[in-house]
Amino acid sequence: MPPFDNWNIIDEEEEQELQDATFFEGKRDVILFCVDCSESMHELRDDPNYEDVKTSHLLTALEAAMQIQKKKVIVGPNDSVGIVLFNTTRSSETKNHATEIKKNSFVYQPITIISAPAIQELIQLLDAAREDPNLLKSTFPPLKGKKMPMGDVFTSCNWVLRDGAPKTASKRVFLITDDDNPHPGSKQLVTSARTTLLDLTQSGVQIEPFFIATPEKPFEPSKFYSSVLLPNVWNDEDEDTGVLPESISITRIEDLLSQMRFHEVPKRAMFSIPFQLADGFVISIKGYGLVTEQRKGTYKYFVDLGDRMEVANSRTVYVDEDQQAEVDKTEMLYGMALGGAPVEDVSDDEGDGVDTVCRAVPSGKRPFYTADEIKSFRTLDLEPGIKLLGFKDRTELAFEDNVKHSVFIYPDESKYSGSKRTFAALLKKMIEKKKIGLVLALTRRNTAPVFCAMLPQAESGEEGGWNDPAGFHIIPLPFADDIRAAPLDQAFRAPDELKDAARVWIDKLCVKDGAYPPDSYPNPALAYHNAQLQASAFREEFDPEAFEDLTRPKYDMIHKRAGNLMKEWKRSLLTDESANIVPVTTGSKRKADVSVDEAEIRSKHEVGALAKLRVDQLKDFLKSKSQPVSGKKAELIERVSDWLDAH
């Protein structure tokens, strides 16, 4: 039986996150690297990281694929990765794909769960390619004189994903190429590529292209890919936008890995639930968390079998302490202590024709509830979903109402046809009228319903892609006692001269717009932990000295840019009166002043009465004289006596 004070805690494994299987789409991630092997990808260039070493776009692309797999060993060991090369004359030897993979494409790594041997094989290939720059060209000979139709490329990707990817996984293709016009002047091949890509996306696959550009050869998506890779649009009449929001144009090949890391984590829905606009009027939406704390992965238990380590399968067992027997979890009850007397009579004593509905509890006993009853108390017997209650003016949503992270919702056409059109119409009107919605949201089966504000967000775009998508932010509204009135204290204001002196060196250290990508500065503690695990997985020696903390400030650069200005500002700060005023606080409880001055302690020392002082008084005196304060009272007295004798 669980403790009475924990009656309201339901085990996490009982919680059914969502009411359908779409939640498990984010459980596993499948990435298929589709890399161009044309002659331009094989062209040798100077390696920026190694002296006297030649590299190529193909080598850099394969190295990025290797780095992503090494990272997934730690953060996604259940994910799967594959590598397909196209525009090569090498044919696939894999039996599962030899009859169906299109000509001039090669499956270097079939889609399999992340494994250290497969990654080590790729590492060996890359190390050998650095020693012999022509190794990749001989291993994957480029197709000369023509290009493989992109429609066949997407077909090959579809077949590789079909044979190796789990059905419930989120599937993505990382398309890497430096050719902006593979089929010049052929409308038929453009139409074929677009049709094949549509079949691929309808099967649940996302295409994330990485376009490689160089100063000598800029990449122009408008020549071919803007007609093939179209974004997800709201309405059919918007299809010919020619915008590639998900494409990445890489001007420096060294940035390929950093750009891939931004797109490495799939967009995983937190929930997929119905959205009730009115009685009998329901659409489907998905919710996405915009802010998530990155933590260490869950640990596992292993069994040492001598020659190998096997993962131990653990399970939770509930044991009756009295009978020392295992208890079925479904038979467990949850209880709580009550302060009032138990109800003895629940009959209709008042004659009003209504019986009191309650549970009679014998004297000295406690009421118990089943897990289903506890869940009913929490959810109020509501099913997961969002119900629209009404609208308010946008100005009525205060800043302090945002006490928790919001959730971004987006329509899901797979459950209810017409969800996107209805969602878009509601969003458009709410933005026009400057309204917010009030909703009752229950996103999971085992959570409490909450009232939320539904804040519309219009689509905003910048050159090269979307910045903010169109949708609603679901903001949990606080209860009245969640908001406290902050004390309004007026602080001292710095004079304009001091502000100007500070503004000068702050401007020198400011980062320009767009020059600070947060994903490029990982949590150092988490990165250090993952680096150790990665070295252990590949049986490599971990060198702590080689670990680089990217969040560590560049002190030399700071002093070089603004060192003299900061010193000048500090000198101004020391002479400013407002900066040196110590405010006197009143009303707060303070400990009584029990310290004694040196004269009193010296007088007690002269008469041999130091033992009458308390330990805290002795320690305060020693601390004021920069003496150690450890030890018992006798040691403290001796230390005080020695100091007084010496001074």
C-alpha cells in the first residue's frame, strides 16, 4: 500500500501521453543523407583544418554525416541513419536494394540503428581519404557527361526509407549538393522530380536541403530547386510561391556541420489532440514546445557477462509488507488522512428527497480511491483536447500573465480534413480584429485542465526563408494567487556622464544581429559528459585537456577591444556619489549584534576569563584578525591568547 501522504501521485508509466499513436512519431528519428557525387563535389581544395591536406565537398559532407552519427550515439541511440550517394557509376551491392535502387545511385550505408562499428568504418574511410585525396573519386566514381534525374534520386530515397525505417519514426532526407541546375532546359525532368517528391512527402518524409555555394560558383535555387522543393503552404492557390524556407545555402563548406546540427533535432510534437471551436465543429492540431531544457540521457543498467555487457531489463514490483507477496498494480488503492469525523448516516434525514452522495467510512478508517478515481479527480472526466470558450481584446493580455512556457499549436490535416483551412481562417480574423482566444486545454490524459490564452502569430519572413510560422501560442493563465504585487522601490539613477562612459565599452562588446547562434554554444557540463560517453563508446582515450568550452569568454579579445574604456569607466564610477551610497533597509529581521570589541576581549584575557566568551564571539574575533576559526573552544581560546600576547 502506498504511503498516505503520496496518495495523489500516479506513476509516470501510467500516464498516457496522447490518445493516438502520433505521439510515438517523435520517439525515433531516421535521417538519410543523400549526397551528390558529381565531379564538382570531387574537386580538391585546401583543407582549412589540416596543413598540406586536400579535401573536397564530398569528403566534408561525409565527415558531417559521421559527426552527426557520433553525436546520436549519445543523444539518440535508438535513432537510425543511412547514406545514399547519387551521380556515381558505382552500383549497390546490397541485396535488399540492388533490384530497386535506381541506376547511378549507391547505398553506402543502409538505414540501421546507430552502431559504433558502422561509424568506425566511415571514420576509417575518411582517414584514408585524407592521406590519398583521390581515394573517394576512385571509390565512388562520378558520373560524367550527364546527371541522374532528381526524380530517380527521390525514388531511391523512398525505397531505402521504406525498407529500413520504422513506420512510426520521423523520417527526413538531408539533401547535399552544389549543383543548382542539374537539368537545364528540361521541363519534363522538373515535373517528374516534383511529382516524385510529392509522393515522398505524402509518405511522411521531410526534405531538408543543404546547398553548397562557393565564391567562384554561387548557388541559385531559382534555377531548379525553387520549382521542385516547395514549402508547406496553407492554401492551394499559394503553391507557386517559389520560396524555400527549409533550405540552407552554405557559402562556406566548413559551415556544413554547424548547419546540420541546427536541423539535427526533428520537430517533435508534444501532443496531437482535437480543437473544438463549437459544438460539433472540431479540427485537429499538434502542439510543439518552443523551449526545452536539454538534459543528460537516461541511464541504463548493464549486466557483466564476462566477455560482453548486456542491457538489463528492469521492472517495478510492488510487494505487500505483511504477506511478503507481489501485488498486482491494478489492485492498489490510494488514500489520504482526514481531519474531520467520518460520515455515519447518508440517508435522507431531512426529507428533501435527495440522498447525500458520499462514501461512508467506518470510524478509525481512512477512505481509499482507485487509480481511475484519482485520475478522474484530476482531469474532471474530460478527454484530451482544447475547447474555445470566447475572445478578448489583445490589450487585455498582460505581461505578467505569462508565468509558464507557452506551447505553439499548428493544424494537423491527417485527422480532420479541412483543419488547415479552418485554422488559417480563424487565425486571419483574430489578427485582423486584434483578438485573443480563451480556451480550456487538457493536453494529456493524466493532467489537470487549465485555462489558457490563445495568442495569434502571423507569419513573418526574411530573405532566405521563414522566420516565424503562422499559428497560435497557448499561454497558461495564472490563478489569482500566482501573481504577487512587487514592492516598488526607487533606485538611485546614474548621471548621464556615467551612462555614456558605460555605453562606449558596451558597444565595443556587442554582438551584431544574427552573429550569435545559440545552438553553437552548447552547455559545457553536458558537452563534457557527452564527450566522455562518446570516447567510451568508441573505445577512445578521453583527454580532458582537449575539451573546449565554447561558452568561456574570450578575455584577451575583451581587454583588447574595451580594456582601457572599462578602466576609465571604473574610475568614473569610484568618484560618482550615487554609485557609492549604501541604502539603509528597514523592516527586515536582523540577528542581534553579539560581537565584542578588542578592548573587552583583551580585558578578559588579562584576568583569565576568556572561557566566559561564547564560541561565536571567539570565532568573530579570530576572523577579524585573519586567523583560522576551526577547532574546539579550548583551541580557539588558546589561539586568541597567542594573538593577544603577540600584539
